[in-house]
Amino acid sequence: MSRPLQSQWDFSSSEKPAAPARKIFTVGELTSAIRKTLESSLGILWVTGELTNCRVQASGHCYFTIKDPFAQLSCVLFRTEVKSFDRSLIIDGQKVTLQGELTVYETRGQYQLRVTNVELEGQGALQLAFEKLKLKLQQEGLFETARKRAIPSIPQRIGLVTSIDGAALRDVLHVIERRFPGLQIVIASCRVQGMGAADEIACAIALLNDWSKRPQSPLDAILVTRGGGSMEDLWAFNEEVVARAIFNSSIPVISAVGHEIDFTISDFVADLRAATPSAAAELLTQGAVMAREFIFGCADRFSMRVRRGLLWAEEDLANVQERLARMHPKKRLQEQEQILDDLRFELARSVRTQIEHLMSNQEMLTHRFTRLRPELKIKQLIEQLHQLTRQLNHQVETRIGQFKADLAFLKSQCELLSPNGILSRGYSITINSAGEVIRNQGHTRPGEKIVTKLANGTIHSEVLASCEGPVSLAGSETGGAASMTLPSTKSDISSSSTSGKAPK
């Protein structure tokens, strides 16, 4: 028997559907799950828009927001990503195309784009491409100063790479016609802007190199030029193919692209850079202009030098004539005769002066001899001698008496302080066999010979015993003292006396 059908909205039945089990996430788990879902589902993607809120941290990481009229997205460019990219180009308002991976910054629960590549749009993209190519070619050595060649000072034939309809060609031709009409120009016409212009410029440079290999028409230099314009207009000269064509050229290349403020890759690779096409033409014709000015000025310089030479010759002739007149033999002879007359006059005057001087000295000496009378002078000197002798004797006697008194005083002082003077007051000095003065009983030993010095003699003794008690000495007298007692001891010293006095 089958069961009757029942509507799903009929809750009157006793059978109810089972409730699904709940899964509860933490905030971190949910955020991590969202991040994994985004990263796995979207992967690497490209986003275009306008930059805003750009800021570069001290760590080198860049944080910014990319937006369009409908939404915005947070982005981060880490320092280790896109190392060759100039981070100064990340500014507010810059339109870019970003490559990266969409992820979630779990700390804030915010989804963001982790950027791995940046492409600028418009002028910024061109500038980035310029910087990348410049860095690449510089590392390869295409800009090295050592490899640059000198431009001939007076070129006879040059190649010109430019547009046949451009204003740069007219400017160059006008300057060359005005300054150096004899300069031959071989024009390799090509486009200087637009799609394919770079290849045409490179082909034109190569064509001129091939044409210059002919012996009858070698080129001294190649001028690559065009007038001013925007960066897009000048971009053909920033292409790598043009740079390598200039580098591989066997002929020196001059680059004159745009105005003074415009710099292109071709300017860095070329052997010489000119600010404008007209400036390049002036550089090429400068040697010829200087040579022409030199030639035109040769006549004036020659005339001036001839006139200067004639003036110098006239001055030399006048000097020679003056020297000849000054050194003529007759004049020299007259000068010598005049000198001889002067010498004769001086000799005669000198002789007369000497004679007069001698006569004056004779008269003076005669007068002095008569006035001084030698015998009287001798008598005075003898009397003076006697007087000085008496004074000398008196002074000698006085000094001798003074010396005797000083000597007697010093003698009394010496006798008062001498050892003999001390001995005469009753003291004595005892010396052991080594010649040392005995100052206490420890300096003696039994059987030792000792000598006692007195004021009027000496006593030779022998130590019988050394102790705190009396010490007996046996000896003989050679002086005049009768007996003595050693200081600080109780020893008895036996001795004999020549004067007959009893021992103390």
C-alpha cells in the first residue's frame, strides 16, 4: 500500500527535516579563506586607472590607490618588485596599467592589489621606455666618451640624414651656403617621425656608410637631424635601431634633433651633439670660417709685420750708429788724453800735499821734543817709581799681617774642633784590628787586638773576655796615658804607663 503524497508545506506531519550543522568561523579564518579564494580564482590580472593617495615609505615600499569613475582599489608596490622602475613616476593623477595579484591584507580585512609591473600611459610611458633604453645602452658602453671620434675641422663632404621636406634641411643648407658654400652635401632622405621612421633613419645611415666606401667620394661626417617637436614627434630618434646604426657607423656622426632642451638617445650615442640643426651646421663650418678669416687677415698681418720689421731695423740702425759714434778711436783717444791730464794733476797735487804734511809733522815733533825735555821726564818717572815702591811695600806688609791674624784664628778653630783637641780633654778612641772604631762591647771578641788612642800616645791591648761584666785587657803603652775604661762596659783593662801614673 503506497503512502499518500504530502506537500512540502504541510508541517502537520510528524516527520521534520533535519537542521544542517553550523560551522562557525573566526575573523582570521574567514579572512584567510577569502584571501585564498581570491588568489586562486583570479590569479594574475591587469588593471588600468588613475593613481591617487600615492605615498612612498622609508622602507621603499609604495602604497597608492587606483581608481576610475565607478570604484577604487588599494595597491602596494614592494621595494623588491620592479627594481628598474623609477618610483618618482608614481604620482597622483598618473594614468597607469598595473599587473599584479589580488589578495587580502588580513590585518585590516582589506583586499588589495600586489603590483608586479607598472606601465605608464601617454607621456609617462614614453619617458619610462626612454629611461630603460638609455640604461641598457649605457651599460653596453654605447655612450662611452673614449669611443667618440673627433669631427674634421674642415670637412669637404658630409652626409645629411633628414626629411627632404623638413625645415631642418632648409636651416642647414642656409647656414652652409652662407658660411661654407664649397662644402659638398649628400642627402639621404627619410621620414623622421611616425611608424617605421626609425628603420628608415637607420637605413639612411647605413646607406651613407656604403656610399662613402667609394674612393672618389668619401664622407667626413654624417649629420642626423630634424626640427623641434613633442616627445612623440622625436621618438624615432629614441629607438634602439637608430642608436645601434649610429654606433656601428664608420663615419663620425653628429646628432642635432629638436631644440636645446630636447635630448634623445641618438644624442648620447653620436660622436657630437648639437643643440639645433643650425648649430650643427655652424659646428661643421666653423673650421672653414676660421680658415677663411685667417686667410683674409694674412695680408693685413703680413703688412703689419713688415712695418714692424722695418721699424725694428731702423731702431737697430740708429743704435748701431750711436754706438759707432760713441766708440770712435779718435774720441776714445781724446778721452784717454783727458784722463791722463787729470792723473798728472792729481799726482802733482798729491805730492805737494804729502810734502806739506811731512813738514808740518816735523815742526810739531821738534816743538814737542823741545817742550818735553827728556831728562826732566826721566827724573819725574824715577821719583814716581820710588813712591810706588814704598806704597807697594806698605800694602804687602799690611796684607801679610792680616793673613797671619786670619791664620792664627783658623788654627785656634781647627785645634778646638780637631780630634786631638777632643782627646786632650780626657777622651780616647779605641780601634779594633780591622781599623774600625769600637762603639759598643758587641764590636769586640776575646783575643782580639785593639788600640786605644789618647791625647799624648796609644795603648795596645788584647780583649780577654766580652760580656756584660768587666772586661780585662792586657797590653803595652806606647804613649803617655796610664789607663782607660771602655764606655758602656764593665771590663777592666790592664795597661802600663810611661808616665808612671797608676791605672784608673
